[in-house]
Amino acid sequence: PMQKHLLLDILSHKININHMEKETKEPDDEDTGQKSLSDFFVKDGSNGYNSTSVPEFYNHTLLKKDLITYKSFQVKIAKKSFYRNTLVVLPTGLGKTIIAVILMADVLEKYPDKKILFLAPTKPLVNQHYSTCLKFMDYDISKFIVFSGSVPQKKRKMEWGEKQIIFSTPQTVSNDLNNLVCIPSYNLTTGS
């Protein structure tokens, strides 16, 4: 029971993952410190950014070229989210999923062996996020999977170990933890 609660806390980000903080110091607004994001900020000599020098598209080595329209607020939110737990609250249609895609690309670039668990409250939203990520990410499609209650537990148990980017509902993940279908190994000392 103790281990199960600890795993739930890790999955819900209640535990601060210290290894990322040790390796990566959050930059201030003047020095992004992260090549994939800082490449897209061009200073105009004043204390603001020159909107005429902003690129038309946001490009990244793990994203398909020229598909994501550059919106500075999305890039700034993704940049900040890389360094701390973040809750993004925006109206429908302003690109929360795009922010997640940008963040996923940055995480996979810096930590290529880490897993990503993308949660959504309903199965239709899980499928929508999965499709959006496939559309924009230039990443091995065989590493993506959607988990739902309709996928047999035996198959999910095998896939937890093999897949890197998992899309699911919190209920499916909770059920898998409760039934010991997924026991992610996690060392709190090393972060791996």
C-alpha cells in the first residue's frame, strides 16, 4: 500500500523530482538556457521582444517542420513548464495541447529515455491528444500508445514497460496501479 501511494504521488506530480532540478536550473527571462526554446527569442535591443522578428512557425528537432504556428505565449508557457509543475488554464482553442506538445518535445530531447504519461479525463480527449501528438511530433510512432479499459490488462502490463509515451485517463492508470498492472520503477535518489 505504501508503494502504491508513493507511485500515485509521483504520477500526479505531488513529489518534486529533484534530479531535474539538479541537472537543469531554471533560466531567467533574459537567458533561456535551453537551446531549443531560446533559438526562437530575438531581442530587439529594448526590454521587450520585437514582434517583427518572431518566426512564423515553431520548429524543434522532434516536431514536424512548419506545422505549429508560432505563438509566443505558448512557447513561454512551455519554457516555464519545463522547470516546474504547471497548471495551464486557457479558454478552449488557445493551444493547451500545443503547449503540451512543445513541452513533450523538449523533455524528450533532454531526457530521451524518460516516459511521458499524458492524462485526459475522458476517452475521446485521450484519443484527441494522441492524434494531435502524432500530427505534430516527429518521433517514433511505435513508442506511442493509448490505454483505456478496453485494452486487456495483460496487454497493458506488457505495454507499460515497452512504450514511452502513454495516453490514458486517470481512472485507467489508477486501476492499473491498484491491480499492480503497472509498477513503474522509480528511484527517488537518482530519478530513474
